[in-house]
Amino acid sequence: MKIADLTTPNPFKQFSDTYSLVYNDKFEEEAHQVVRGLTLSTHRKDRHYTLGNVNGHDIILLERVVDFHKPGREKISLKWAIMHTRLQIINNLPHIFLDGSNRYHEDIYEEIFTKFSKLVLASKPHQAPFMDAYRIFCNPETIPLLPALLPIEITNRLSPLGHEFDYEVIDNRIYVYAPMSVKSTKDIDKMFWALKTLSEWFESVPGDG
């Protein structure tokens, strides 16, 4: 064990202990559910895999590092803390990605939108402080639905977080991304609050069946 491991608190383990979750320092492909979404890559490294129920919500929490390397370009490594839940609905919600302040390198956007080629930059469904900090990507047919899917009362609830996190809805799952991972359980608590806010909202929204 490294000396740093003895002196630096592990917020993932602390969060796990607080809520009696299952914690594994390493991700095991055979034993653990793969967390998908935009950051899924064959070049990923997952650790701090945390699984369980927090206040009635089944979640997976982990830290992910992905290497992006285009031929002839410098390798870029990005790190996230990711919290995931599956929505308890039978309808199908569209794929939506809320990108905070255009924070990533162009090579990363290129790789993401090669995998999800139908995503386009959408017009904002309303004017609110939250929308000043975010770009919305979705399929073209979803754009007319955005005012109902992301009404101002929901984005206003997320506004106090600024553009600290990115958000994704896909395959009736919600992902909250904390770029550069987390430094404390307070950061993870904020991730869970955002996840809870979005999941409870989307579970109340009629889908397309």
C-alpha cells in the first residue's frame, strides 16, 4: 500500500461506508456490471466500484479514466467520477447529453460523436441560468420534446450546482459525470442529489412507449 493511501481519505470508500454499500477498489469484468454511456471505451480503466441502494435509489458509482489517442496527435487522458441509476419506467426516453461549458478537447468530442452520430447540438428549450452554462445534444426528432423533458422548474433546481457536472439520459438510465473525479464525499453527495432530482423527474415523464 502506498503511503498516500494511508493519509489521503478515499471519498468513494467513505460514501460506501456511510450508506452500507458494496465497495471494490478494482473493477472486475466478470463480477461487475459495466457502466456504459458516452464515456464507455475499450481504453477505459475503472476503479472504486461502488454498488447499492441510497435512500431508495439503486446506484453504481465509480471512477473512470479513458485514454484518447488519435494517430499523429498527443494522447489525452480524462478522468470522471460517474454515478449511474436505471430508471423504473417502461417507456423509452430519448438520448440526451447535457454538456457543461464546452469543457472537453475537440478530439474527445470527435470520438464521442462518432460513436453517437445522430446526436446534434439542440436549441435551448428556455432561457434560464442553467441553460447559460450548458449545451444540449440529442437526436433531431427529440428537439421539439425538450421543453417538456427539461422544463424550467427542473433546470432551476440544478442551477445551484453551476456547471459542475455533465448529465446523460440513455436507454432509460441516468449518468451524472464529475469531470476530474471528486475530492470529498460532499462532491458525491451533490452528484447523488442531482441524480435523485433527475431520476424522480424522468420517472414521472410519459415516454414514447
